[in-house]
Amino acid sequence: MTQTTSGPDDTVPATEQPGTPHPGAPQRRRAPRIHRAWFVAAVAFVTIIGAAAFRSLPGLLIDPLHQEFDWSRGTIGFAVSVNLALYGLTAPFAAALMDRFGIRRVVAVALTLISVGSLLTVWMTAAWQLILYWGLLVGLGSGSLALAFAATVTNRWFTERRGLVTGILTAASASGQLVFLPLLSWLVERHDWRPAAVTVALSALIVVPFVWLLLRDHPADVGLAPYGATEYVPKPPPVRGAATRALRVLFSAARTGPFWLLAGTFAICGASTNGLIQTHFVPAAHDHGMPVTAAASLLAVIGVFDVIGTIASGWFTDRFDARRLLATYYALRGVSLLFLPMLLAPGVNPPMVFFIVFYGLDWVATVPPTMALCRAHYGEDSAIVFGWVLASHQVGAALVAFLGGVARDVFGTYDVVWYASGALCAAAALMALVIRKGRAPAAA
């Protein structure tokens, strides 16, 4: 049953153009100049920014928690690794839950979990509480807002410009880092780490009303066809058995070669970004005498150029072979990591700025082509498949977040971690080249 948004005498025949209502759907007197899909993408962008605030904090907490509680860096790194692992492992189930209960409900609950988990850390006194609050609660919440959320929004609301929208939503995470990282580093250095945790909690909670009021689950909810589609697409019925479906899609995809190649390359992507640079760059730079605020500001600069690089990568993905793009991104990232140990110094020098800009452009430029390859190979199940691929991304990140802290405790330096990650990126470039070409995704 459909419900009109105007009176019975206000309806007029609709044209079969992208962005206009279908004759059998709720109709308006005028077709919107800007398709509703762009407003939904904007709300998703802001939502991911709010959730991304917490991702700026773990690297800033390693030294303060080590000094206050005398916890080893390996222990703190383990809590971060639990968070990163759950961030990935939750994503495919969250995508299936969105098919069952709708995007709005899942996103609102996820933001609330992030807020509660971050706030509870203010009163923790033992390491297991850090693992429970920051690792479990924040990990589950953030996993529900992972890139599988972006994939679900993109697949439902767009049939054209998918690569561009994917790049924009992926860049939202970097924007969150850009907005919050300098502020959080200032709070940690001047006012202790607890005010920073409270800031993260409030930033996630404040987004909930916007999600509930503005986000819509499907174009059919407002009587529109997806952006770029030539015909109206009815809203599918709720899909029951979310966990069963997520596992069924995993078992089906796991029997194909492209899934393992995509999962392997994306695991290395996570290891060399979230697990390595985002978690350990600030303490590594501090080891060389660089002030925490300066190192955090460099990460924020990565966030600036990540927005540019990811949106550009989405544009490239709409036009070029995704496999070749992935190989190029991983190869360049590996080369840059090999030079990083020579660039760390007490001050910020021009070669370090060049590295930051270069790494920022490449940070998550891998997401649009990876998502495009998932769509090409797995069709309607691509959002859930990408969720599992993202899980491998976060498992890789979790391993390096933990092992990086252990390496620092054992060797007294991060150098071995930089070199090992550079070699892994070279392997990822070769893996990307052997992924077979999938079919072109069908339009809605």
C-alpha cells in the first residue's frame, strides 16, 4: 500500500525520467530538481563523520593510558585490536540487519552503542574494562556503521554515479578524523584523556536525531526511482534471518577465487592504514621527539587529502579497470612505507609533509574499486559480500594494531613494522592484478 504526500486532487502524471516518481508510486506536482538520493547520501555522510570521531582517539590514548594505569602498549593495543576486529566482523551482519529492520533503526542503535561505550571508559580502572567498553561496545556500534552501510545506501539509492558516491561516503571517515583529531589531541594534552572520551560520546549521540528524522531506507519510501534508474523499483519486503543470510552469502562467496583475493588485499589495506598509521603513527613520532599535537595534526592532514583521493578514486572507478587501480594504489603505498623510518624526526620537515600528502591521497582510495569488484562479481549480495571483505580489512588492522604494540615493547622501535607493511603492500598489488574481471553490474 502506498501513501500519497499530497491531496487527491494534487496528483499529476509523472514522466519516466530518473529522479521522478513512478505512476504507481506517490506523486508530486513537480519533480525535484535535486534527487532525494543526494540528501540521503548527505545524511549518511554526516552520520559516518559522527561515528568516525572515535577512530581518531585510540592512537592518542596509548601513551596516556600507559602512564596512568601502567598498562603495557601490547595490552592497550589488544583492546584497540578487538575494536578493529569487531568493526569488520559486525559489518556483514549489520548489512543483513538493515535489510530486515531498515537502515534508520540499525544506524540509530549503532550510534547509541558508540556513545555509551565511549562514555563508560571515563570510569574504568582495569584493562578488561577498556576491552569491554572500547573494544566490544564501540566495536559493535562502529561495525554497524562501517563501509557496508555506505554500500547499502549506494546500492539502494543509486544506479549511476555509484563509484563517486562510494568515494564520498568513504571520505566521510577521513573527514571525521579531520574534524576531531586536532581537538582531541589538544584535549588529551591539556585536559587529560577523559574529556576527549566524553567528546566522542557526545559527537556520536548528537547525530541520532538527524538520522531518525532525515534518513530513509529506500527510494520507494518517497515514491522515487533510484538515481539514474529509468523505472520505479518497489521496496523489497523485509528479509528475515539476517544472521543466516549473512553466513549463507559468505559460504557462497568463499567458493569463488575473487572473494579470497579481494579479502586478502583488503586485509593488507587495513593493516597498513587503521592498524598501522592510525594506531601507531602518533606514538612512533613521539618516540622521535615530535610533540603529540604535531603528530596528530599530520594525521589530520592525511584526513584532508584522503577526502580528495577517495573521491577521485570513485571517479576513476567509474571509468577505468578497478583491478589496475587497486594494484597501483597498493604498490605506491608500499613504496612510501619503506621511506617512513628515515623521515621521522623531532620536527615536521618537507619530506614528511610529502609523505603525509602522498599517503593521504592513497589512504582508502582502495575502497571504491574494491566495492565495484564486489558488485561486478556478486550482484545483489554485494553489500553483504563487501561486509565480509571489510571484515578481513579489520582483522588485518587488528593484527597490526596488536603486533605493532608488541614490536614496540620488544624492539623499542617501530621500524620493523614499517618495513613489513611495505612488503605486504607489494604482495597486495600482485594479488589485485590476478583478480578475474567480473560482469558489469546490472542497472536497477
